[in-house]
Amino acid sequence: MPITVWRPPMTEAFVDPDRAQFEAFKALPRDVPIEMLNLVRFRDAAAYPADHPLSGDALTGAQAYKNYGKESGPVFARVGGTVAYRGGFQTMLIGPAQERWDAVFVARYPDAAAFLAMVTDADYRKAVVHRQAAVETSRLIRLVPGKSGEEGGFA
């Protein structure tokens, strides 16, 4: 039986982009390399739709996310995606204290068009059910490699 660790609730859950966010993403240049910062918090128990074959298997969110990785990974690789960084969350130094992340990584794409090709791929769309079952909340932030603040900050 898995050990359940108490985590304070987050005020809002984000699993999929809303229409306005997706349209804003699509309006940005598509022919430039991008990186996507992924912050993911898993559900204690995966929440598959009742008619999904895994709905009665009592998987954890982490196990469902591994299923997502297995099924979406080939599509990610096919569009030229790579993982630029993967690490573990330790503590929030600046930001909401209640935010805790189970998976932290940066995915790199040769261009934004590759990301769009991935998320519209039929095999990827089938794999997304695992991500939706796994994720309690997440953040997906588009980054432009090599850019930093114009004023101050790190060089």
C-alpha cells in the first residue's frame, strides 16, 4: 500500500491549456527554437475516466504519468524534442509556499511548430488521457532559449 504524504492544497488546478492560452501560444513565432518549463504535481490516485481500461487498476498519479511518458515519448522524439533539464523539487524560496512539484523538467523543441505537431499528433492525443489522469495541477511555460532580461539580472 503506497504511503500518502500530506500536501497542502493548491488554490487552482491547471491540467490542460485553455483556448485563450493556446491561441496566444500559436500567435507567437513558430520558426524559432523553444523550451518548455514543466512543473507537475501528481494526484495521489490516478483519475482515469470510468470507461478507460486502467480505471479500476488503482494506479498512482506518478504511475499514470509514466504511462503518459511511455506513450508520448516516441512522438516527442519524432518531432525532435529532447529533455534539456530534469530535476527534483526541494523547496519554494520565492513564490507560494503551498506550491510543491513532483516533476520538474525543461523540454526543448527545434521550433514551436514541432511542439504544435506533437500536441496534434493522433498518437500523442491518445496518450494525453494518462497525463490528465495523473496530474493534480501543472504549469507549462514557453521559454525562448538564450534570452534574459534586458535590464539587470544575470548575463
